[in-house]
Amino acid sequence: MMNNALSDIFHNQTALTRERLSFCEANIKDLNEWVTTLSIMQLGDTSKALFTAILELNELNCSETLRFDLIQTLHPTINNVLASLEKTSLTKVSLVPTVTSTLLSWPCFCAVILPVFI
């Protein structure tokens, strides 16, 4: 069931129903100003805000060129957040060996269990 829901996200075309963004005006200048308000120190909040921004940009009724430019404006910030999350996750996992072994065994567990539910 969950696999079907995830695959629908990537296969179905998104309806362009949004006329404006909830966090700023739909232009490069305002989006740059909004990005500067995001704090890399608050990874959870910043990640959530960026994810919401991507979803809203995906639904925004605008030209493809503008959408591309807006997404490119977010790109460096998204890369920085992902790199920080990766460093934080690897540091925390390496400190706890049992967590590491549990995380490493998780894909094997899923491979065995998921076919039962499908």
C-alpha cells in the first residue's frame, strides 16, 4: 500500500493550483530574502520550511522558467542542509555502536518483512 502511494508521487502530474506562495512572493528577490531568514543551526525547522517550499513551488501556477529559477535559488541552501544533516546523523550514529548495527540491519529486515504485506 505504501509503495503505491510513494510511486504515485513520482508518476502523477501535479495540478498547478497554487496562485501564491505562503512564505513569500513568487520572485527571485523575495525568495532570496526568505532564504536568508532560515537558520542552519535549526536544521529541523529549516528542513521542514524547505520541504514545504519545494511542495508549494511544485504546485505554483507560473511559467516553467520562473519555477526553475526559484528552485535553483533554493538549491544551495538545500545542499547545505542535507550536508549538515548527513554530518549530524553520521556523528550521532558512530557514537552508539548498537544503533549503527540496528540501522545497518534495517534494510535486510525490510527486505524480509515487506513482501509479506504486499
